[in-house]
Amino acid sequence: MNNRIKEFRARFKLTQDELAKKVNVRRETIVFLEKNKYNPSLKLAHDIAVVFSSKIEEIFIFD
Amino acid sequence: MKRAIIVFIVAALVLVSVGLWISSSSEAFKTFDVLSLVVIILVVGFALYIGFRRLTSAKRGEPAEDEMSKKVLLRTAAWSYYVSLYLWVAILFIKDRVTLDTEELIGAGILGMALSWVICWLILNFRGVRNE
């Protein structure tokens, strides 16, 4: 599973730290997500989608 | 924060115990003792690293644990459990072939378990956890 978190983050002018605080996770988790080294839970994917006012499938691309 | 303090207290207790062991031993250290000491220091160093990580997270206003760190811990426990099983089988196999007594072998087993946990955590923490 790939994702476009980095792209969305740049569009919304958010740092990794700010996004981490908004979705209540550690900054490392955002780093791992952006590197595709971690697949988030449905809740975290939903929270990230809410922050970016988008649908989950727009941010997370299922192969 | 609370857990970080507990980690520091446990690390301090281990260090005090090691200090007492070193000061009370009248004989010169054998290779096994030196090896045990190195492993203990490695594990305590790792515990201190985890404690400081938790403290800095708390200062930054981040949660000390989140879903990824919990998943890493869970998988670390599973991996190190498998490694420990093989470790104890290996110890049972070599127990008649080495000069170490039972206490030393049990000590080596426990230290090996701690070391395997640290190594598994490091691998998973830097490699990441994917749903393969």
C-alpha cells in the first residue's frame, strides 16, 4: 500500500510534527508512513483523511 | 512520563546491583563475567535510551506510545519469544559440553533473552512494521 501523505502535507503546509499532533501519534509514525514502512490502522487512516479533508482512498493507494 | 520514571528506577536498581556484585567479588573476573557485564550494560543503556525517548515525547506533547510503537512492541515480543525458545534448546544441548555451572548457564539464558529482545526491537524499529 502506497500513500500520498507527503504530497498532502506539503499542500496543507503542515510539518510532520504538526500532523502527528493533529492525529495524536508520534512523529516517527508519520516518518514511517511517508516512507511506506508502516501500514496504518483504519482509524489512523481515517484521522489523516479528516485532517486533509479528503477521502481515505485519495490518500492511501491500495495495490 | 510515569513509565519513563519506572524505567529509570529499574535501570538504577540494576546498576546498583551490578556495583554491589563488582565490589563484593574477591576473585578476578572470568571471561563469562566480563561478557555478562557487557550484556547488562548494553541492556541498561537500551532501557535508558527508551526512557529518554519517552521523556522527550512527553515534552513535545506527543503520546509516549501510539499504534505503531505498540505494534513494534507486540512483534518484538513474538520474535524474541521464538529466538528464546531456540536459545534455551541450544543451552540444553551445550550444557554437558561446557565448563559453566547451572547458575551461570541460567544467567546466560536470561541475558540472552534480554539481548534477543533488544536486537529484535532495533530491527523492527528501524525496518518498520508492514502488514505482510
